[in-house]
Amino acid sequence: MIDFPNHSRSYDRTRRAVRFWGHDSAIEASFFIEEGALKRLQPNGDSNELGFLNAFDSHRDLICAAAAKAYVRGSRGSYNLVAEDF
């Protein structure tokens, strides 16, 4: 089962997404939530790095629930969450 104990996150300009990490025992998986998904969650938020990080922080529980649903143990090293996941 994946868990998200590490609250660190960062904005990846190249991927236009916020990156965060989950842990399944000793396995670490990277997750990316795209700008479009963050805009869907917080439509009136600022469309810049700080705005996307704030949207992530405001909806962390919902985002982590969607990430847990997308996660398949050992399947891949990273997962992308898009607007349709919300």
C-alpha cells in the first residue's frame, strides 16, 4: 500500500507539473500532477509556480487519494495525474 508521509513537493517547469513522492515499504514512486489537473481543482488559482504549489497544498488529500488509486506496486517508477483523474 502506498503512503505519502513526505510532504515535500516541487514544481517541474519542464513537465509543467508538481512532483511529489509516495512510499510503498522501501519502494519510492514519483508522481506528477499536471497543471491542467491543478487548474481543475483550483480554477481561480494563479497560473504560476507558486499558484500551482498552493493548489497542490490546498488539495493534497484529494491528490494523494487519486495517486494511490493510480499506483500499482512495481509497475513503474513514475505516475502522471491529469485533469481527468479528478
